[in-house]
Amino acid sequence: MTESYGELARSSESMLKAKEFFEIRIPKELFEYVTHEVFIYALDSNTIGISPTASEFWDKKSLWKGEAELEDCGDYLLLVLPYQVACFYKNLNPAYKVSVYKSGKLHIFFGGVGED
């Protein structure tokens, strides 16, 4: 069974889009990269909290919690969201923005990006 170049190209493009669906790119200057593993907290329908250490406060308030790995990609850190998190947040609002706090924790806000 041979696939044409066009079929292969469409297949590769689909795979790339699927991969990007799970990715969050965090500018390196925003996050102190001290560990490969981070804690993820679904804080509300528009916000994910990311922390290098466990957060008791977010743990109590979150709708869902889990862990993920960060990958150093030069200018940015790549966070690959777990399937259930990506399906919920990125299906509803594929655009996002990243904010950092003095505590070293991040908020990822989905939707409403660029509406200022």
C-alpha cells in the first residue's frame, strides 16, 4: 500500500497540528527552570496554574491536578498538557497567554487573548 506525496503531507500536517494542540510554550525569561517536572492545576474554566512545587492552596481550590514535564527548547520551555486538560481548555479556547507571579508560579489564561 503506497501513499501519494499529498496524502503523506496531509498526514504529517495533521500530526503536527495534533501535537501542537497539547503544547504550551512558556517564554524562558518568565519561569525559573529548576526542574523538569511541574504541577498543573485546573483553577477555573479559563485558567491553569503551573508551579515548580506543590501548592497546597491551589490543591484545595483546583478542579483537577496533575503533573507534567517541561522541555527546554532554547528561547522557550515546552509544556505538553495531559490529554484531558488539553481537550478541555484548548478545544474551547485555543489562544492563550502566560502570566508569572513573584512566587514563581504561572497562570495560563485561555481565550480573550488580544482583546485588551
